[in-house]
Amino acid sequence: MYPGLAVVQALRAAGDDALASAVAEVGSVDVTYVGGIGGIERTLAARANVHFVGIPAGGVHGLAPQRAVQNVFKLLRGWRAAYTLGLRERPAALFATGGYASVPVALAAWMLRVPILVYLPDVEPGLAVRFIARLASKVAVTVEASRAYLPDRKVVVTGYPVRGAFQDVDRLEAREALGLTADAPVLLVMGGSRGARSINRAVCENLEQIVEMAQVIHLTGELDWPWVSEQRDGLPEKLRARHAAFPYLHEMGQALASADLALCRAGASTLGELPFFGLPAVLVPYPHAWRYQRVNAKWLTERGAAVTVRDERLRDTLLSTLEQLLMDRRRLVQMEDRARALSRPDAAARLAETLLRLP
């Protein structure tokens, strides 16, 4: 969702010379975001002032046979809805970011002879991106290593597009807005919009020791918020002020800019957002996401921007890992430099320009 919105923002701003030239060639750009029914996408699209259309969709990989069959019929209904929408709207191009909801849309676009740009945010493509890549005119990727999995003649390396709201976030102002001080290290704990239970549990089991080491921005997810907030309330008053906990935070730029170290999963956004802010990380790949997150974590770790901890080892090693990093400022600075060297701040503009210049 966020890469798509970042590209929409770039199209609207057209602040880059090459992109401004591409926009001028096509005239005005109208955007419709097509996503699955019932998710957070509609809300995020509304916040970004983007027209949203929901279609039936569901995954099939790794599900029980009965559920997978049900979702196949959902995808067929989604294709029909996307095809009808395409006939009505007659889009000039499709930008797809993978995920099961993008498959019926891409198939409908291909049948209507609409040129397709598919973007791979992870290092390794999943089934959806592999399928859409066969239909696409161009395949944009975050990192050079992704070429090994895709048709090389179609691939363009753009980097990961970060949100416009991340630009020019002031670190001290961000800390002040989150109720944090400027003179103590900050650990950002996050697990995506739904949270990460194993990370939340490991942190809460060691919460007092962790907040003694660092101030903590803790994005718990809605599901775990009730019991995590109880753990926070149980801290001594002096330490409680060092634990800024939220079920969800729309102002993610403030959290990322404030932090000296992140503890998080290794989803696709880590390849873009952590480097953009030069933020070192302890990455805990989600163990049930096939191997995408493990590959992402390995890519960042091999380049010195992160360390990886297996999910099943987190509870035993969390405190020692955080202590080693937070108490070694020289190592953190080195990791920060290596993370920042991986950043592609112009990625959203490059993707937008590629989209407008599709054959």
C-alpha cells in the first residue's frame, strides 16, 4: 500500500525535473487505487485523498485446501470486477505492487491491453509478482540482487519509494512530539500495522530493563495494545515516561527519525525506510512468511546495516543483543552509515517516471 501511495505523491508533486517533464507530456494524472475489500487500504487511501475501489480478493498460498478454493472464487470475482472497472475507466497504465489483490487487476489490465509496471518491494519475488511480471512491460525492483529472479530485459532498479511525509522530519522536533528527551538513546519497537506478538512478548518480559537502557517507542498493533498498555502502566512512574506506547501511529516519520535503533520484522519496508533514516536494526523475520523476510534480513545484515535474530531465539537473546548495540555507540554509528548508504531517496520519482513512460 505505502509504495503505491508514495508514487501517487510523487506524481502529484512532480518536483523532479525528469518526472516533471514526463508529467507534462501526458497532461493531468488521475489515480484510482484498487485493493481488497475489508482491509486498511480504504482508510489509508482516504487519508491520502486517493479514490479507492474495493474488489473481492484472497490469498491461496499456504492455506488449507477448502479455504484456498474459496479464495480462488474470490479472485475470479475480483477479476470480473477489475475488468468491468477497466472497461469503464480505460486506464492509461497500471502500477501493481504485488499481493493477492493485484493479481486479478493485473490480469484484467493485460486483457484490456493496458501497459503494466509491477514493483517488487522485497528482495525475492512472491508468486503474485512472478505471475504479474510475465504480463508487465516493466518490472521495478528495490535492489540489484532481485534481477536473479526476474526477466532481466524488463527489470529497472529504482529503490524503495518512501512516503513524502518522511522528507525533512526533524529529529529533535519528532522526539518532542512523542514526549521523549533529546539526551537518551531511543529504541523503536514495531511489528507492522497489526503488531508482532512474539516481539511484544519478548519486550514486555524485559520491559523494565529495556527502558532503563533506552527510551522506547513501542508500536504494539491493535490486537496486543490492551495487555501491552497494562504492562506499561505497571512500570515505576519514572520509567513509565520512557515508554511511549501506541497501538498504531500514522506519523511514522516521527518514530523513525527519533530512533537510534529499531527492533522489528523484516518486511519489505525495512529495505527502504530504515536506510532512508540511516536507522540500524535488530531484525526478527516473521517465521511464517515463507522466506521473504529472511532474505530481506540477510540482505541488510550482510551489508552491516542490521543484525538478525531468529524469532524462536528472541526471548533468550533480546536483552543481551540490545545491550551490546545500545552501549556501543561506535558500532551504532557504523551501522547507521552503512544503512544510509543503501538509501535511494529518489525512488518514488523514478517509479513515477517509469510508469508514465511505459511503452
